[in-house]
Amino acid sequence: MSATAQAADLADYLPVRTLLHLLAVFTLVLGPHVAHLPVWASVAIAALLLWRAYATRRQWRMPSKLLRAALVLVVLGAVFASFGRISGQTAGTTLLCLMGSLKLVELRGRRDVMVMIFLMYFMLVTHFLYSQEMWTAAYLLLSCVAITALLIECQHLGTMSPRQTLRKGAVMIAQALPLMLAMFVLFPRIPGPLWGLPEDSGATAHSGLGDSMSPGDIASLIASDEVAFRVRFEGPAPAPAARYWRGPVFERFDGRTWARHWTQPPPLPADALHYDGTALRYELTLEANRKPWLFALEMPQLAELPKDASFNLNGELLAAKPVDERLRYTLRSNPRFSFAPPLDARDRERLTRLPRGFDPRSLALARQWKAQGLSDAAIVQTALRMIREQNFVYTLRPPTLGRDSIDEFLFTTRRGFCEHYSSAFTFLMRAAGIPARVVTGYQGGTLNEPGGYYVISQADAHAWSEVWVDGRWQRVDPTAAIAPERVERGLGAAIGAAEGLPGYLADRAPWRDLLRARWDWVNAQWNGLVLGYGPELQQRFLERFGIDDVRKMILTLTVLLVAGMTIVGFVLMRRAAPAHAPDAALREWQRLLRKLARRGYAPRADEGPRDFIARVLSARPAWRPLLQPPLELYLRSRYLDTPDAAALAMLHRLVRTLRLPA
């Protein structure tokens, strides 16, 4: 078939207006993916859509098979060149979107249009790989209505207006919602993330603290108001200055970047942590960060760690695997504690090690303090006093540092963010022979008054130092020396308006804060009741109705579902089945036709009963005694004004006993 004929077939089946509607719905379905696809892929998809719309208006011929095959190879090569593979979350989604767009250039008829429509239904699911927020679900629900309306329009061409198809599509989706909700609540849940792929590229990972820290890393997080985790205390919350949420600990320094130790530290002995004062119990809901560490208020009690979690010698709370789904766990922490794990000579050497040939002025300064005979505690206070009294500035926009970053910061620029101060302070301690390391995490948090919980966002990311003094690890926050407001009242109080704070921190109108808090509360409910509806929550929900055996529930649900679907299917089949012929003679004639059809003889559309039987008898003269009497009885019974009951009975007997010889 020529390309012109193919285009004509499509035009005969699908009017231009409906095809344009298909392109509009396809654009609606792919819209949110613009934020995830490479720029070249978005441009290519837009070009294909525009070309197809223009070609439809102009009635252009579709590309040849050879050109379409070449386009497919180009797309495969481009995706592989961009991602190094064609599978995975972003690479696979990009390939699917591009292939769906290429499908537009080969629409030939009804089958291709139906494939395109059902492909759009499938493509809706891919959006949940990137976001499961409420707006995503609402957007995809509206998209589902649009696709269903398009399907209805393609089945009723020219008989329904767009408003009617949209209304019908919305009604059909609304009718499906109760079944959807019932399946969501009752269908057995599986542990682990549903909307994710194990081989997703790091480019799609959530923002947050990394496994290393360089100048500017934490400052870059301040521009994000993305939630890191939420915390609900069972009792009164600790003061802001005590809310240090401990995360990854960095021990290695190469002159610019701090990183974790090469090997995984062993678990912390139970007697290495001693608690004082009243313990705080709280529930922490951690957003997926694709990292293994969990966050905890310093210091968590080792007897009540989350399932499959460990607390190592560095004071890191680690999950058994990266956190690739929202995780909720309960902890007890004591803000007053003594952290004294064993520290041998090898540990002291590792924790005082510095790279050679870097920052000579800072190294000389710390050694001078040590040569003066100052104790370790006095050296700590001396360093803090220098930061507090020598015109240092706490700023989001520090100058760029060169090779000797510590020297330049301490003696030249004196402008930095928390990572600059913690890095420089830790360097000074190590140069003075005091074991020290950098701890990263979050500090503070904002109370969500409508929900009664605290929100810790990426803007609360923080870094501080930990030094070994008097036989135990002690937290020292150099930022508190230069900007105590940061610890007491948050970042907004420590950075002036001239710094150009992000909009959510700079513009703190009360009504905006209240609106933001209420929206976060709604999101938290969605996360907890919908996205967090896993096996445990389902079990607790079903126990309220006396269902304490999930297996029994599955069996009961399966039986009820199969029985219900059988009844509904039977009713629908009865409604869809053709009506029985009310004429008894016609019913017997149709039975005779079925017997003849099994022998290879079926009436043509232009044949009456006499002509059909005559054609059969011309081929099979021996069948005349068997077929002529039923024919005469049928004609007399069918077309007489008053059917003869005796003739009908004879016709029924002849057809029932008819056996056609070979």
C-alpha cells in the first residue's frame, strides 16, 4: 500500500480534528517529563508533534519504512550516548517517550490509533517514577480522563462533541474510583518501593548531604526548601540549640575535601555511650535520599535503634541498604550524653593525619599553641576565640578558595559558611595533635503548628566539629562562635537581607508561613496514609475490622472478586448477546444454516432461501430429499399469515434429525 493510500485510510477513519485532539492529549501526557528528559529529547519530541500536526493539516505523505527505521536507530543511539544504556529510570523513560513520539509518524488506521491510546495509558505510570505527590496523582487523573475521552471520540466519530466525550470520560473514571480505592485498601501490599528502579542513575537522586564535603557544598543546599525529614516529639521538644541531627562523619582530608573513612567502622560497643538527663522519644519520617545513613538527634539510645539499623564507632546511624523510599522510625535520644568509644594509638594517628604540603600558616599557628603548653581544652577555646574576635564573617557567598583553602580562609578572606568554619577548626585541632573530625547533618528545624511536628529541610543542613578532649568526643560548633543566631534562631536570623536569602527564607510573611505549614501538613498526611500504606499499616487497618489473618483475607478477597466478576460478566454477556429469534420458523432455519455452514456452505448476502438451497443442491444433488422438505416447510411457516403449528413441528423434527452424508 502506498503512503498516499495509507494517509487516506487514516483520514477516512480519523478526522483531522480527532487526530489533533490525539496530539493534544499526547502532549498533556508527556508534559511533566520535560523536567526529567534531556533537552535534546524534549526538543525532538516537540519537533515530532509539530511536524505531525502540520502534516495532518497539509495531508502530507508519511515517511517511508526505511526512514522510520533510520529514525529508530538514531533514537536508540542518542539515548545510549546520553546515558550509556537504554534501561533504567531516566534512560528507559526517555526511550519510551521518544518511541511513542515516533509512533505518530506511522499512524495508518484504527489499529495504530488504538495502540497509541493504550500506550498513553501506560506512559502515565512512568510519572510515578519521579514523583508521588498529590499534584502528580491529580494531574494524572485528569490526563486519564482526557485519554478516555479521546478513546470514546475514536469510537463515536462525528456523533459526539468534545464536551460530551469529556463528560463521558469523567463519568467512567468516577465509576472506576470506588473499585480503585477498594483494591488499594484490600490488595496485599508488598514491602519496598513500588515506584523505583534499582539501577537509576545518580542524576535522578534526591538532593541532600553527600558522602563528602567541600567548600560550598552545604551552602548550595540552602537554596532548597526540600524536606529532609519530619519529626514528631512525644513530649516537649528540646531547645533549638540542642537540636543537632547527626548524619555522616568525615575523617579523611585531602587539602580541600573531607570524606568518610575508606572502610566501614565496626559497631559501637554498648558501654561507649553514657546518657544523662531525661530521654526524648520521637518519630522521624525520613524522605528518600538514596544514601545509607539515617539521622538522629544526638545521641540515640542504642537499645532502641530502628530495625536492621546499626550505630558504628563514628557515631553514624546506618540502614542496611540505601534509603530509596520514605522511611519512618522511632528513636529515644538524650541531648546530654558522654560519647567515649575506645581510641587506640592507631586511631589517634588516623584522626590527627593531615595532607603534606598544604596550609603551612595554619599548621604553624596550631603548633605554636601546642608549644605554649596549652591543654587540649585550652586550644579548643583559643581557636574559638580567634574565630569570634578576629573579624570573621558568616556568609552564604564566600570567596572562592585556592589550593591552600584553610590558610586563605583563616588569614585572607575570613568569610565562609558552616563548612568553612568546621573544616578550618578541625584542621587546626589536628595540627595541634588533637583527634578531630567533621560531622554533618542538620541543625534546628521549623515547627509546623497545624500538624504539631517539626520540619527539617535541606536549608537546615549544617556541619560542625567533633574533638577528642578529656577522654571523650565533644561536639564543638565553630559556627556558634561567629553566628550564634544560626543555632538559636535559624539561618534567616544569622544572614542579613543583603545576602540575598532564598525567597522562602527572605519573605517570611505570616500568611505565607501559615499557608506553607498547612500545605506541608496535607503532604504529610498524603505521605503517611497513601504513600506509606505498606504491609504494617494495612495489617493495622484490617485488624480494626476483625481481619487478623492476611492469608484468610487474601483467600476471601479472591473468592469474592472472582464471584463478583463472574456475575457481572454473565450479566454483561447476556445483555450483549443477540436477541433470540422470536419467529420459531426462523429459529429452525438458522439451525439448518449452521449445519450447512459446518459442511462449507454459507448463504451470500444477496441470496434468498430458495437461491441458497438451489446452489447447494447443484453441488450436492444427493441432498435434495434432505433439504427440499425443510425449505418448503420453512417458506410456508415463515411467510404465511397464520403459521401452521403442524408444519412448524414437522420442520423442527426434520432439522433436528438432519444428518448430511459425506
